[in-house]
Amino acid sequence: MSEPLALQRQLMTRVILFVAPFSLLALMFGQWRIGLGLALGGVGSLMHIRLMVLDVFKITGLQSPVIATRQARRGYVKRMMLVALVLVIPYFNPWFDVASTAVGLISLKVAIYLGEFLTFITNNKQR
């Protein structure tokens, strides 16, 4: 398995392990808007990771740096449009909470930072 795919699998697992319990807890306690918002943000984070990995494979296969730069910008715009769409859905739909959707989207960054922090701790314990 290539390195970007392994990183994708690892990040997706962390995001799911971060979002799913909180979403299920909110749904169990009757907070439907919060639970569904967290789930929507988590799905948006998973799609963001997948689009990023697809862009990495597409960019690394290109020969021209100019075309690669253009493709990287195009991929960035696609990912930001996805984030905007995920944030607009709860704004107009009463079933979702905007703040919990934003927390679900931020879960990707939490997964990245938490993974790096845990790697740092385990490397220091081995010394």
C-alpha cells in the first residue's frame, strides 16, 4: 500500500473514532440536530481526505510543474467548495446544527494533530 493511502486510512479511522461516539451520544440523549450535524461534518471530513489523496496521485503523475500547480489549485478549490457546501447545508436545513457541523469538519485537524502528538509521546518514551 502506498504511503498516501496508508495515511488516508489512518486519518479516516481517527476521524471516525472521534466523530462517531460523540454523534451517537448526542443522538441517544435526544439532541438530534447536534448528532446529525456532527455526522454531516464527519462525512465532510472523510470526503475532504479522499479528495486530497486523489489530488496527490493526480499531481504526482504530471510532468509539467505549471500544470501540476494549476491542478493543485483546482483541487484546493474543489475541497473548499466541499467545505462550503457542508457548512451551507445546516444553515438552510433545520435538521442540522451549524456549530456541530463545524466541529465535525474540524475533526480532521484534530485527528492530524492528535496523531502527531501521540507519535511524539511514543517516540520520547522509547528514548
